[in-house]
Amino acid sequence: MYTAQGTLTKDKQVAGYLPLVKRIAYLLMARLPASVEVDDLIQNGLIGLLDAMDRFEDGMGAQFETYAVQRIRGSMLDGLRENDWLPRSVRKEMRRVEEAIRVLEHENGRPPSEAELAKALDMPLADYQKLLLDARGHQLVYIDEVSDGNGEDYLDRHAAASVPDPLSILEEAGTRQALITAIEALPEREKMMMSLYYEQDMNLREIGEVMGVTESRVCQLHSQAVARLRTAVTGQGKTVRGRRGAGAAA
């Protein structure tokens, strides 16, 4: 059980952190299509855990669990990146949903209902709700968007930056504020679902029990809420990029 130095063996350490790996996997499942197997996420997460154990140094200034969570989640996302885990047809349809949200919000000055979105998309409500279920995985930020194309993720790129780029700070602060504003503007049921999921760390089944709906319905609400948030955040991103371009022209 213990090494000659009096520490737990790696096998025992892995067993101790297995519940953490499983928790992260089940939390990610709400954002992923039904075709993704939770066991695959767990296996990839264990690879990330082992990597964290090999890389972590006591002098890094962070608790091991905090560091491990980043590596575990990153390893799970790396595994997803290697597969076409969300069909292009679903991505295309969700872009239509986001555009419909943008147009209806502009016209009505409020978040559109599911029925209004289904009508705008010229599809029956049941078909629209099925699309929301199929769209598990339509992330607020796509996996590829947190990589610079050279295998370096967002955290790795920015953790080492000694002199922050003011325009980058503006963009990040603007996006964060847009996200906060967009969450506040969500319909109450979607806001409640997001709070239970992201703040209370409840899984889909637990959220369904609290809200009195099925697990599938929670998935639909999550997909629609994320579509609303993506619409708000991408709109903010365009505004900031416009400022960046204007500054360069000046």
C-alpha cells in the first residue's frame, strides 16, 4: 500500500481519486450526445489523472486536486476531439437555432419561447425538442476554440503570460460580462437548471427530480440555454473584434 518513502502507491492514489474522475465525467455528459459512453470519458480521465500525478510538483503553488481536475477534464476533451462526436448536420441546425434566437430577441425584446423558435424554424415543436436532445454537446465554446492548433490549450497559453495584452483583457472581460448578463436574461426554468448544474454540481437525474421533469427534458433545456448563451457571447465577441479592427486601422 505504501512506498519505501511512506507515501501511498500510485494504484492506491488512483483509486482514491476515481470518484473525482467519475464526477467530472458525469458532469460532462450533459453537454455530450447520447452516443458518447461515460466509460470512455472515465478511461480518458484516468489517463489525465496519471499525467497529473507525473507532472505535479509541490512548488507549483496549487493544490493537487485543483491541478488534477484541469488535466482530467482536458484528457476527456482530447478524447472527444479525436472523434466526430457531434454530427455536422446537428451543428448546422443549432446555428439556425442561434440565428432564430438572435432575430426573435431583437424583434420582441425578450427571449423567445420554444414554440416561437419552432415556428421560426418551420418545424413542429416535437421535432425542435428532438433537435435539442440531439444537440447535447453544442458547447458554449467549441473544443477546438480553446486550442491554438499546436496542442497548447487556453490555460497553458495564458498562465505564462507575464504582460497581458490589453485588447485580450478587454475581450475576456467583455465576454465574461456578456455571459453574466445572458444568464440573468434566461427564462426562469433554464436559469434554474443552469444554476443546479453549474453551481450546485447536480447531475441530470438529480436536476430532473428537483424540477419535476425527465432527464431528457433537462437535456433539452440545457441545449436551448447554451444556444441562447452562445448567441449572446458570440455577439459580444463580434463587437470586441470590431473595436480591435478599428484600433488597428487608427
